[in-house]
Amino acid sequence: MKFRLNRRSLLRGMVGSATVSMGIPLLDIFLNENGTAYADGSRVPVRFGTYFWGLGLTDTPAGGTRWVPEKIGSGYEVTPELKAIAGLKDKISVFSGFRAIPDTKPNLVHWSGHASILSGTAPSTTSRFEAASFDTRIADAIGTSTRFKSVNIDASVSRRPISYSTRSGSTFSSPDVTPLELYNRLFGEGYQDPNSDNWQPNPEIMLRQSVLSAVTDQRQALMKSIGKDDREKLDQYFSSVRDMENQLAVQLQRPEPREACILPRAPEELPKAASVDVVNANTKVMARLLAMGLACDQTRVFNFVHTGGTSETYIAGERKIYHQITHDEPTDTLLGYQPQSSKLAGLVMEGLGAFLEELDGVKEGDGTLLDNCLVMAFSDTGYAKIHSIDNIPILFAGGAGGRHKTGQHIHEEGSSVTRVSLTAMQLAGAPVGEFGTGSMRTSNPITEVIA
């Protein structure tokens, strides 16, 4: 019997008395001649994510660094604190010299840096942003056809969940904080294999969508009967209801098959210690689950926190946490930098390296999942000892589906971090021409990395 091969094909067999099926990888036969799109013309989707770690990388009082390459442009050298990403150097662009500009506002330690990068506006107070984080604009542009508009993850093993994704500036998204939580979100109740021939709409989802539709239908009458301030509050509330309704509608439509999608096994719970080795292990497991969630098209936008701004990580056996070490450790007069802080920075970057390797390990189209992603990795500070918001380390990883000219070092001394943020939005596919306010307002993306 001849096997009929297409994007939805499954290999079937028996294990004992049980029937099993297995998806087929994304073969050349399914793609166009260039391997950049499916044969029917639909493109392999671009995904976008942020990756945050606290306390920056190591600067020195004399102005040098342990992470900024000397060479500008393509072919930059691997510096000591970038060794963990050396294997993927050609898929990563490094941005140095960029700074948050607070204008007349104070530098709010461990907050002003990433708040400026994400919202485009220097914050007036800790624990809130002055505007929405830009990942929400990307999610609105590319995240509407997936089960989850975006997914938020916190691998830090912190005392409280950490998320920097916000639509209002004051309320932040609730992240998944363990591998099992993330697994249950992506592959638990409501998940249906996009490669299955037995896909069918879930009646419970149909009911939930009809209830939300009724609420939406009543919205207009309610809005006419209340005052301006209440209308603004309800408009924000109903916007979230509409988003939920749209995501439920997605689940009632048969998804496009994703040949790279393989249902992973449920993970075991990891230790709860915040030592850097545990956080990195947590990061690796959650990255593997996220990678398959992206491959299975459960979401196209994510926000990942490795450690918060005031990182509580430590080296196993040491008494002080990373945050305290950056402040207490003197600069070694011979080396010209803080050796213990630099060691911890290198270990933290190992977490990023492992994260990106998981994305790069999933074959997709003529490349990998990472080639179809843009991951913007960044921190909150440049020189942690003095809470500097100059020279904040920022990296782009992944090809963004061919849009990102990878493997470059871009240095802009004193330029606003919002230029990098605007560039990320445009590479990810958000229709944005300007970003930021005050001195950080810009319509000038970094064209050197745009294909």
C-alpha cells in the first residue's frame, strides 16, 4: 500500500495492543524551492521573545568591560562574559553603549533600566511603568492566531513571581514559575495536537466563547449608562475580555500542522534553591518546553525572566547573594574588575546560552526554530556596583525569519536604548514607526541589523 505523504501525515503503528502515531518532521517536500516557506506559499511564522537577567555584566571603574567586543560590525570577538554564547555567535548581535535616559526623573535602581527598554519611558516610581511594555504591541501584531497571545515565564526561583510584561503599566502578567506549570499551560487541558487527524472543536470552549460573546454584546449598552472615568476602566476590562474571546475563537479553528511539534513528557519538579546552578537548570528545562510550545504554535510571543533586577542567585556554598556581592566586592587592583561578580555574570550568561541552544536544537524549515525567532535579551544595568544605566547589555539572537542581519556588534555611545527596542518591534513584524517619550523618543531604528 502506497503511503500518501503531506504536511498532516502521521506514522502509525502498534505498541502491544495500543495504537501509536508520530508526526513527521518538516521535510523539504513540504517547502518551496528556497526552503523559506511552505509549498502552498504560507511562511514559517516568526516568533518573538524577551529574555531578562538582573545586574548586567561586568564594567570596570576605568571604563573597560568584560563583555563589550573591541571589534565593531561583523566578526566580533568572543569576550570573557560572552563565552557561553560563543557557539551561536553568528546568530547573535551585540549592542553596547546604549543607555536609558531619565531626563529629570531619578535613576530608580534595578528598575529604570529595563522599564525604559520595555516601555520607552523613564519611570517615576518603582514597581510600575509609565506605559505598556512593547512586547504587548508585538503580541497584538503576531500573536492573534495562536492559542496563547503570549506566554510569561519566571525561572528565577524567587520568593515572588516576576514579570515585566504589562498593558496598563501597573498590573503585570502572571508568569509560570515551574517547569510543571509551564507544561500544564502549553500541553495540559485544552491542548490539541496540530498534526492529529482526529482534531475536533472542544464543546466546552464553544460554550465559554458564547458566554463571552454575550458579555461583549452587552458592553455597548453598559458603556452608555456610566461616566467617563468608569468608561475608561471598563474599556480596559472589556479589551481583556475581547482578547480572551479571540483566543478562544482560535481554539475552535483547525490549526495549521507543525511537523516539528512533538508532545514532550511532563517534567519533574526541580529543587527550590536559588543557587545559580539550579536557576540555570530550571532555565534549560523551561526553555525546552517553550521551544516545543513555539514549534507546536501554541504561542508566538514570550517573556522569560532568568533572574529579577535584584538577583537573589548565589554560588552554591557561598554566603552572599549575587546582588550583595556586586556592591560589597572591591575592584581587584591588578585585574581592574570585580572577579567574583564577573564569575557570577559568566554563570548567569550560561543560562542564556542554554536557553538559546534549546531553541536552536529544534529543526524547522531549512534551519532551526531560533532562525525563525528574534530573542531580545537584556538586563537592567550596566555597572551594577553603582547602579549605572549606561552601557546596558542588550543582545538579539535568532534570524527573525531572515529579517535580522545576525553576527554583528553595534556600538552607539550614549544612544537611547529605545532605538534597540524599536528595531526589535520592526524585526518581529509590529507596524511601529516610533517609540518612546522625552529624550528617548525615536523613529530611528538600527538599520545595520535589518535585512
